[in-house]
Amino acid sequence: MREIHDFRFLGKKVHAFLPGVRTEWLDRRGLARKLEVTADQAVFSEIASVQKTLKARGGAGLFTSWQVRRTYTKSELANAQLFQLVTTQMFEPCGEDCGTVYETSFWSSNKSGISESKSRIGPVLQKVNDRYCPSGAVSTVTNE
């Protein structure tokens, strides 16, 4: 297993407390910086020491956020007794993929030649393949 610790710092603060540590800029204004380290690197223990000192003084910490990423080899995954997959991205299909049909013939021209809509639009549920699928909007034409 490889474990990477991803720290986010405020630009000037990191260099004041950890001189010589190379970080990556995250924005053009230089407000946010990024540092990726492993737990066995010396800078990791330095970050922990500075963070503990700053918090003991009652001030803000050195870093603004911290995330751990772990990567495993295929053999480690195959030999695992317990495996939990946590997904962070979601996907929802568009209405057309669920069978929603959008009515577009409700546009009409008035005497001035400007198109105007005389429709009611609202959300509906459409039954697709024996299950209900949310759709975006369906138009209903009203002829007056």
C-alpha cells in the first residue's frame, strides 16, 4: 500500500513555518498551496510539530485541509479480507435517456413575427422499461 498525504496551505504561511519546503501553487494569486508527502518523509513530522505548536497557542493551524489517498497493488486487493468501495462521483442520465419526449411545437408566431410560448412546463415521471425514471420537463400546448 502506498499512502499519500495531501495538505493544503495558505500561501505565505507555509514558507514562514517550513522554509525550504517546495509546494505547488493552486491559484494565480498565490493564496493556496499544495504539498503531497508520505508519512515516512521528514517534512511530515515537521508539519505535525508546527501544527501542534500553533494549535496550542490558540491560533489557526498551519494547513487548511488534509486528505489521505491510498493506492493498493492488485495482489493486496485480491488478498483483502474486507473491501469497501466508496464512490464520490454521481451520474444521472438526461431525460431523453429515460424516454422523455420534449414537445417543441408550442412556439408560434404572433402578428409582429415574434415567437412566443403558450405552454405549461412541469416535471413528470415517465415509465421506462417497467420502472419510473425522472425526466426534466414536458411541455403541453394550449391553443387559445
